[in-house]
Amino acid sequence: QINHGMAEHSARYDRFACALVKAGFAVFAHDHRGHGQTKAPDAPLGVFAKTNGFDKVVEDVLAVNRHIKSRVEVPVICFGHSMGSIIGLNFAMRHPQEIVGLVCWNAGVETGGLAAISRIILGAEGVIRGRNSPSGLANKLTFQAWNKVFAPNRTDYDWLSRDEAEVDKYVADPLCGFQVSTGLWLDLIRGVYFGAEDAHLAKLVQDLPVHLQGGAQDPCSNKGRDMVHLSERMARAGMIDVTLNIIADTRHESLNEVNRDQTTGEFIRWLSERFA
């Protein structure tokens, strides 16, 4: 069950899904509220919902999870990239009995630094401009700042991948790269803080297979260090099957990087060892 990242959509995971299907796994994916083809009067592009957006997104994951189980009698592994990792981790903590595996890739999951500063600044922006307005401030603090790491820049999204063709696909996609609302950012930060509480982490089954991955050149995950810290927290919580993979030279989108075939192959081996 795939959970995509911010300002993108589930169709971008087609190549990855095809590789998983070829290896014998069924793949399901949906567009989160305010993304891709999932829009509603209270959730236009870039908005989770007018109120309680993050809770609604997590419950959407539960609805999809149960839909999957109504269609096929198979255990479900929750996969998330970036924002999808934060959503997936929250889902696993709230509904641990619904999954048999958890995959979190390329996410900023720490509450210090950027998350703490952003919560204050964006809270003020939400009061002044409204929660449902696109957040230029958040865009500057994140995407624009992360791209400067790779200056001189060819595009505004060089931080995503070293593969220029993949970056160009993202730039050309009208359902990618849009500014999301202040409210969505605040909802997501709330999810980061929820996931950072050890009491919530303790709700995960201790022998749950977990796969954590980050790029060593990914500014979003603090060069993979956020994934390292999450693995350390899980170890302290007594979890016994946590795999950590920090990929050298890799930027944010592992599945669209120049070494994506190797990354996908290694992940399929991990899946096959535990679930085939």
C-alpha cells in the first residue's frame, strides 16, 4: 500500500509498482487529499481539509487498507515516501493491527530545527493569510532552501534526483511541484510531532518488519540522519527487525535516482525474505 509524497501523486510510482508485481506482490496506491486526482470542495489541490486534515488523511489510509483486504486476502505492507512516510508511520501507530510491515523512506521526521521553527512561523502565516492559502514561506524554508544545496541549479527541483530526465518529468507534470497550503504544512508538522512521541512508537508490534531508507545527499531527511535517528528510537523501543539503508550520493527520490534499479532490487529482496 503506497503513500506518496507532497506535491506529487501515486501514478509516479508506476515503474516501482510494475517491478513489485513482477516479483509477485500486489500493489495498491491512492492519491492523498489535495493531491493528484483526489480533490473535493473542502480539499482542493494543496489542501488536506479545512479542519483536522491530518487525521482525515490517516483515516483515508485505513479506508484504503480495508478496501484492499476486501478485494484480496493478503497481509498489507504500508509503504511511504517523504510525506507519505510521516502519514504511514502515524497510520501504523494508530492502527498497528492492520499491517504486517512498515516502509518509511526519505522523510524529515525530527521535531527539532526546521519543524520547530516552521510550526511557529507557519502558525503566524495561517492567522494572517488563512490556513488554506498557498504557503510561500514554507516553500522558501524547504524546497527552495534544499535546492540551493545543489547550486548552480539547472531547475528548481535539482534536489530531487541526479537524473535530469526524471527531474524534467516532475517539472512538466501539472500535478507536481505546486505550493501546498499553510494548513497542510501545519497538519504535516502535527504528524511529525505525533510520530516523535515514544509512547506512540511503543504501540508498534516489536517484531514488525521495518525498512528505513534515506539518501546521503537528501536535504529533506537531513542527509539520511532522520532515518538513522528513527532506527535508533525503534531499537530503544525493543523492535527487533528494523533494516536501515542510507544510500551514498542519493538525493530525495530514491525511486527516480540514477541507481533506482539497484535500490528497487535490494528492496524486493528484503520483501521476499520476509513475505514471499
